[in-house]
Amino acid sequence: MEIRNNFWVGCALGLLFPAVGFIIIYAPTLQLFSEQKQMAFFFLVIAINLGIMRYTYKKKKDKFSRGVLLSTGLAFFYFVFINKHLLSF
């Protein structure tokens, strides 16, 4: 499957995994994870996105990679903002 070198397609794909992770974690009827495991799951989702970004960057899809990077960064800061009480040392 050929990946289009498009910034907006990269943003959309980059938001896909964090959105699915957010739905899994915060679905009101599921409550599958404790608070500590939620942050670990979010970091796993972000690591998947960074893996996608690295793969597409190696394939010379720079615009796509930048879209994934932007959406991953936004998702990371959003998750940290939501769970900042878990990060206090």
C-alpha cells in the first residue's frame, strides 16, 4: 500500500491511535485500567505513532511524517494535561 506524502493525511493517521486509546481508557462503561496503567497505555500509543513516523520518514514521506509528529505531540501534551496529577513526584 502506497502512503501518500500529505501533511493532513499524516495528521489524521497520527490522531487515530491516540483517539482510539482515549476512547478505550475513558469509555464510561469500560474502566479497564487503573490510573497508573492509563499513563503507560498512553505512552504505548505515542510510541506506536513515533514508530509510524520513523518508518514514513525513512520512506521519504517527509510531509506525512511531520503530520504524524504534530498530532503525536498534541496528543502527548493533551494526555499529560489531563493526567498531570499522576506525574507529580
